[in-house]
Amino acid sequence: MSEPVIKTVNIKRAYDVPGGKFYALKGINAVIPQGTFAILKGRSGSGKTTLMNIIGGLDNPTEGEVYFNGRNMSSLSERDRENLRRREMGFVFQTVSLIPSLNAFQNVEFSIRMAGGKINKESSQRVEECLKLVGLGSRMNHMPQEMSGGEQQRVAIARSLAHRPKMLFADEPTAELDSAMAAKVTELFKSMTRKEGITVLMTTHDVGLMGAADMIIELENGERINAGEEKES
Amino acid sequence: MLRIMLQKMWHKRWMNLSLLLGCILLVATVVSFPLYQKSAYDRLLNDEFKNHLATDGTWPTMTSFSITCNKERGGSTIKKLEEYMSKVPSDLGLTPKQTVYSYNLTKAVAHSEMNRSDVAELNIVLGGMSDIENHVKMLSGEIFSETGIDSEGRIEVIVSQDCLVDKKFLVGETIAFDHMKDAKGKALRFVVKGVFEPADNGDFYWQPDNKLLSTGCLMPFETFKEMFTGENAIKYSISANYSSMYEYDDITSEKVETIINNAEHLKTKSKFKSVVKIHEFKEILENYILKKNRISATLVILQIPVLVMLAAFLFMISGQMYEMEKNEISVIKSRGSSGGQIFRLYLYQGLVLTITGSLIGVPLGTLFSRILGSTRNFLEFDTSRSLNVVFTDEATMYLLIAMGVTLMSITLPAIKHSRVTIVNLKQQKALKKKALWEKLFIDIVLLGVSFYGYYSFNKNSADLSGAVLTGESLDPLLYISSSVFIVGAGLFFLRIQPYIIRLIYFITKRRTSPAGFISFQENMKNTKKQHLIMLFLIMTISLGMFHATVARTILQNAVDNTAYKDGADVIIQENWPQKVDENNRPTGEYKEPDFSKYATMDFAAKYTKVLFDDKAFVKQGTTGRIAITLMGIHTKEFGQITNVDRSIIEKHYYTYLNELAENRNGILVSRSFANIHNYKVGDSITYSNERGESLTGTIVDFFDYFPGYAPKASGINPDGTTYSDDQFLIVGHYDVMKNNWGVRPYEIWVKLNENADNKDIFNWIESHNLSLKKYTNRNNDIDETMEDPLLQGTNGVLTMGFAVTIILCGVGYLIFWVMSIRERELIFGVLRACGFHKREIFHLLINEQIFSGLFSVAAGIGIGKLTSFMFVPILQTSYASKDQMLPMKLITEASDMYKLYGIIGAVMALCLVVLVVLLFRMNVTKALKLGEE
């Protein structure tokens, strides 16, 4: 295994509740090496979305550190974190997250725009490549409303890849898909790690998909229950 | 269910508050119109009565009946009549303030028992008037006793001073009738007990039968009745007069129709129809109805666009509400709720909003109508002249209609939505159609219709001004054409707007940021949902501008016209006494009153003599005559006192006066001389004054307008057609005319000091005890013009319409803005998660608002200007008075526009604040969660 893309040190996340604090995360340590297809597993309420948001820079830990490519995320400004997200990360959400007024091609292209990439022939080729990758090469000009949920989700995946991020976060991307489609999408993520060298962190509670993972991080009540299963580097 | 509804309403409280605001405004506006109209009509009617009283001096609201009954049937007829007459007021539906019955015997010959040498034969009118005791003041002698018969059996009478002098009576004198006998066959005698005068000079008691005041020998009323109309009455022919006077303040506008109908019945159906006299009263009422109809038609037409906007607003907001609740409805529906239950949910909500709206809206409407009544000018109020507002049945009806519309706007869409399940919804969302109006080219159709209206009205503008002369009301088509044009142009703008955005995108493509890219795409593809708000914005702004221009133009033109027509601030002409010859016969020469007193006019900045002769003429051929008006002026002084707007004449006003000043024999003549009689500059004209004395002058120039000069005189021919005749004016030197014709009665034209007060003028006139032949006061006339109920009503309705549209526009825009942000919270969350900066989201939203909001505002301004330019001139024609002289000028008050822009600017600024607040409160992780529910 190569350099870790993600390294978390004792992450805690507390919420103020009446009568004290509630710890959604109680000290998570994890290391995800580059090119890994990691699955974040756990029941709902186990803290997996919170952890993912913190790793992705959408949320700040109450305690602990997150290192992305060796950089301490909490030392970065909000602005830098945003730039980090738009250039080096990709996101896939549970719900349909395409921009309704853009067609499939434009939605995918948009991540290149966001990352500050030039819009030219090369970028168009990249968009097509990504859409072909998710099996939608023939539907590039369709609007989101004209596609099924699974198709939209695949466009979202293509979008999350187009700007060649180092890290891809997928929060329950298969939740609204049928199992055949879920398997296909999961396989797609895995193949990304192989073809593009991307590191993928995907949350799911679907045990049937665990077989694809290079690494599983399992949470229960804010604690990691399979710590140490991966090698520290 | 109720709990669910309240929860639902609380959850969407901003939405519901907006709906409530819409309800309140709709109810208030709708209710205020009939209230305002009612009180405006009452004032109009009251003014008519007062006017009659002031100009005619007689009580305006009076019914009176006169009859002379012959000798045989006199008594019995009188009995029947009296009974009948007592019921007339109630038949008319009125309570009399004063009723006067008067009877008198027809003239009878009599002799004084004093055997006076100076009076031989007397013609006596013996009579009695009801309640006379309370209306006389004795000047000499005393009033008759209660019975009216003295110990000698003589009838006691009182007479006025006029009668006393005329008949040469002496108080205490006894007169005996030659042929009238009492029951015993003895000659009837009376004694003059006293001389009276009316107790109060302004007493209308004497008006109906004032011949008795000047000639009657008046005995007690009851005694008269007993003696001449009773059971064993002496039979003589009797004249009777029954009059009832009504308090005109009690006659309110809604009673008028009934009174006219009843009066008509009295005149044509009653058995005493030949004796009814209600002519003036009825004429006033009928005149009022004519005026009222013209005003009411106009006001109704002016109100329509505002009411339509209000209804559109409600439907828009409730549409937004359903849009937001679409998901919830379909979820509830899929979980097994019946369509009926959903409908009821919205019905209750609608009822709560409608009823609350009415509770607040009705008092607000009353307030509105008061404000309407105090409008002096567009957006200007004069609280001292507010109206007395009473809630009427008509207002109740309007209220019910408004409530119905409100309720419908909130509940009706529920029927459609309650049928939609989540499955349909997804399908619906997938469908993206062009809007129906776009496919049917409604915009082009509407534009076509309005252009047709525009051209046909323009072509027939002569007919239009003719219609004004005959008192017709504003043609609804005319007004609707302008509204149709606004809607059509607004829709057309919506049609081309995506192309404009596309063009801008094309130009700026290379430099477009990610945020700009999204907003361009959003607006190029997704404008359909914004159509309603954009159209709404366009319509409010253009209607607002149009209304402001209409109101300003109509009023300003009327005022300008009055100011022009008057010629100078004040014009005074004294009655000149005629000189008499040695036999005391008038010579036809006038004696000039003392001119030096004019120097004491402290209120005058400047004054000058003007010879004004409107019976002058120019001989044409051997027998023909052109009737002209002749003016003799001192050019320098005249120029300092008068002025003519540069924009309506070819040269500067002073240029004309200078041209005249340079030539002692020169004359300035109206253009009509050139147009109709082919005169040229340098030609000579021999003109004659009223008395036929002539002078010859050389034309130095032709003018189109001159202070006080009406280029055309229009009116109605006896056959109902209208005419418009050219008028002729010759202006020459006063001194030249004076030297040739002697001093003729002149007018004094005055320019007032800045701070001159009308009171000063009156005091001056009073103190010099002037007898005036002519007095015009421009300020008074302008005030009168501005008081015209039609202008007032128009101003009121337009002002309120303007205010309401501005409120709606602001609220509507704000709601749309907030909605469009909240609707897309999820997408913004996604964008933020992907690393979009807040600044970029801000940028994106600003862009969108520029494309939909600012573009609409700009389109609204453009369309408003265009509409004003096209339709105000036509509209103004229909308002112009029959003595409109000046060409129409389009008036826009910059301050109105600033108010409009200011409010739009404020709303947009508020939108920015809302945006910033929403953005800062937006939590990315929460926004994302939104979608997971």
C-alpha cells in the first residue's frame, strides 16, 4: 500500500443536547491508503455520515485531527477547505443531486468548471469518457428529469469523477437503487480505484455490498468496532 | 383536521401571511371603491344643490303644487288636495324640513271705508299662509288676533311694506269688498292691523308663493280655511299653493333614482298632475345622474386592472403554496386520504384567511376610501376634505364577491392537486412543455388586438372628443386596449427573454464563472415557472407608470387649460356708468371710472388696461362679416403680465409682442385668418369694434395661441351633432384704438404678487365698492378645475391603484425570491458540499434575480413608457373639457417614478438582506439531510 490519503486521529464529535453533550463520534482512528475502496459500515445513527462529513471537510470535529494527503484539515481556512473539496474531492449523495437545469453532459462538465479546469475539447472528451464509464454514453444530452433515479445517480458518479479527484466520498449512493443497480454502482466505484487510482470512501448499511471493499470501517454508537484491521502505515 | 391545518399554516407562516395580506388588500380595495363612490356621489349631489342655491337663490329641493279652484267646487277640491298633498313627501320618500300651504281668493275689487280721494278702487288679494306667525316681524301696528276677526266682525289682516305702499293702505284702515258678501249677505270687510317684513331675509318660507308677500292681505290661515273652504263656507274661487322643502343634506345619492321615479309618477300618473311643479328639483337630480354615470363608468373601468392584479396576486401566491405543498399532498394522498379530505383541509385554511382578511380588510377599506376622498392630486392628499363614509348594501355585495374570489383562489387549486398522487407527480415533473400561451401565441394576439384599438381610436379621435361634448363616459374599450397592450407586451417580453439571456451568455461565455454558468442555464431553460412573477412585475410597473402618467397628464392638462383660458391671474372689469345728456337720457358714451384706485391694489405685482371686445367684426365683401374678438393691449405691460408656453407656439411669446410693438398700425392675428381667409403677413385688415367704428391694421404675424384665445369653439348643435368652429382674434395697440375711438370700457389684467391672497382681492373690491362686470381669478378657476369630481375620482382611483400595485409588487417579488431560494436548498447544499463558496451561491442568485427581476423591471419601465406614449393622448381626449384649447402634453412627474423605483429598490435590497440571512443560516450538512427524509 502507498501513502495514506486519509488519516484520522481520535476524532470526536459532540452535539449540545439538553442536559449535556451527546457524542456522535467517540474517538475514531482510521487510515485509508491511496487507491483503496473503503466502505464505512454501520446502522443508521451509528455516526457514519458524521464521520464522512468530517473527513470530507463539511463538518469540524470537536476533537481530533483529520489529515488529507498529509495536510491537517483543521489548520485550513474554510475557503481552503472549499477549494480542496472542489479540486481534490468528489461527492456522491444518497439523494438525487444533479442540477436540474443542466443536462447530463453539463452536469458532469460542471465539476471540471468548479475545479477550475479549462472548458475545451479535452474537457469534453473527459466528460464523455466519464459518462461512458457509467454506461450513459448515449444519454449525454438528456435532462435529469428525463432519467430514472439509477441513471441520475450514475450521472452524479460521473460528475464526481470528471475533475480527477484524489478522493471520492459516496454517502449511501445505493440507498434508492434496486439491488442489481446497487451492485453495478458499487462495482463501478471499485473499478475507479483500479483505473484512475482514486480512493473511495462509501457509506452503506447494505451488507450485500461489503464483498467489494478493500477495507471496511465499521461504526457502532460512534465507535469503531473493527479497529486495527487495516495496516497502519 | 383543524389541528393539522393550523400546524400546516404555522409551518408555512410566511406564505400564509402573504396570502392574508393579499386577502386584506383585495377586500380593502374592493370595499373601498363602492364606499368611496357613494360618498363622492353624495358630495357631488350636495354640490349640485349648493350650486343651485348659490346661483339661482332658490331652495333647490322643493316640490310645489299650485291650483286655482273655481267658485263652486273650491272648498271640496281644497279638502281633497290638502289630504293628497300631505302625502306627497312620503310618496317621494322624503321628510319635509318645511311645508308651506298658502291660499288666497282671486283678486277682488274693494273700497276703503275712509273715502280717500287718492285711492279709488282697490284690487285686493285676501289670503292666508300656514304658520305665518313664525315668519314675520311686525314693523308697525300688530299682528292679527288668534281668531282673526275683531269685535266688529272685520277680518284682521297684515300686509307687507310693498303691499302697503302699493295699495296706499294705512294701518287701521278698514276696507270693504264690493261684491263679496258674508253668510248674512253683508259686505265682507277687513282691517289692516299691521305691517310686517319677513323675519329672516334668507327665509325660504316666502319662496313658493312670494306674490302673497308683495300683494297679499294676509289673515290667519285657519280662519281663512274655515271661512272659505269649510262646511258652510262662502264660495269664491281660490288659488292654492302647497310647497314642501326638503333638507338637501338628507338627500343622499342612493335616494335619487327613487325620487326621480316618484316625481315622474306624480307628474304623469297622478290625478293632480297638471298642478305639480318639481321641475328644478328634478332637473338638478337628472343633471346629477348624468354626471354620476359618466364618473361611475370611468371609475369602474379604471379599477378593473387593479382588481385583476389583486386576484392574480392571490392566485399566484396560492399557486406557490400548492407548488410547495405538492409533495405533501401527494404523500398524504398515497397514504389513503381522500381527495375530499384534502379539499376540506384547504377549504378551512381558505375560510380562516378569508374571514381574518375581511375583518381587517373592511376597516382598512373604509380608511382607503377616506384617503381616496382626500386625494387632491396624484399621490397628494388633503386631509381636510375627507369624505363622510357610510357602509352601504352595495359595499356589502362587493365584500361578498371579494371574499368569494379570495376563497376560490385558495381552495380551487386543491381540487386539481387532490387528484394527483405521488406517481402522477413524478410523471408531471418529467414533462416539460411550452406554456399554453406561448404555443397559442396569445401575446401576439393581444398585441394585435390592442394595436387595432390604438389605431381605430387614433383615427376616430374626432368622434371621441365629440363624445366628450355630449357627456358620454370613457369608452371601456379604450382603457382595456391599454391594459391588453400591457399584458400582450409583457408576454411577448417573456417569449423573447430566453433569447436575450442566450445572447448575453454567448457574448460572455468565455469569462463565465461556474456560478454564472448555472444561472445562465437556469434562466435559459427554466423560465416557465418564473413567468407568472415576471409578468406580475412587468404589469405592476408598467401599470403603475401608466396610471401615474394618466393621472398627472389629465389633471395637469386640465389645469394648464384653465390657466391659459383665463389669460391672466386676475381680470377685472367695472361696470361703466353711461353718460347722460341734459334730458337725462343715456348717450351711449361711457364715463371712465377712477383709474387711480388700481394703484392701491397691494396684491398686484403689475396691471394693465386691455380693451377686450368679443363683438367685433371684420367686413368681408359687401355684406359678409367675420365675427372676431378684438384686443387692444400695451405690449410691454401685457408681456409682463401674461405668458404663453413656448412649446405650443412657433416663436417666443415676446417675439410676437415685439413685432407688434415695432409697428403702431400693426396687428397680430390668429392663424385662422391665414388658414381660412388666406391672409399673409403685410396684408391689411379693416376691423370694426362693437359699435361699428373701424380701423385698419397691418398684419405683422400670425399666432396659434394667445393669452385667453381659444382657437376653436366646439359645442353641440340642436340636432345632437357636434361642431368645432375656428375662432378669430385680432390684437392691436390699445393707444391706437383709444386715440381713434375714445375711451371704451377696458379690462384690467393683473399679475398677482407671489403671496397674494384671494381675501386681499375681495377686501380691496369691497373697500372700493366696485360694481364688477367681469371678474376672473385664475387660482379660483384652477381650484375649481381640480375639484371636478371626475378628475378627483380618477386621481383617487389611480393613486390607490398605484399604491396597491406597489405593495403587491414588493410583496410578490419578495415571496418569489424567498421561495426560489428555499425550493433549492438541497441543490445549494450539494453545491456547497462540492466546494462551492457562499459567495458563489450569492453570485448565482443575484444573477438569477437580474435575469428575472431586473429584466422584468426594465421591461416594465419600457412597456409602461410605451403604453403611456401610445394611450395617454387618446385617454386624455376623453377627459378633456369641452373648452379644451391647448394641445395635449404628456406629463410624467419624475417624483412618481422615483417613488416607484425607490420602492422596487427597497424591495430588492430587502431581498438581498433575506438572501444573506438565508445563506448564513444554511447549513450544508442540514441542507443535505433535507433530501434524505
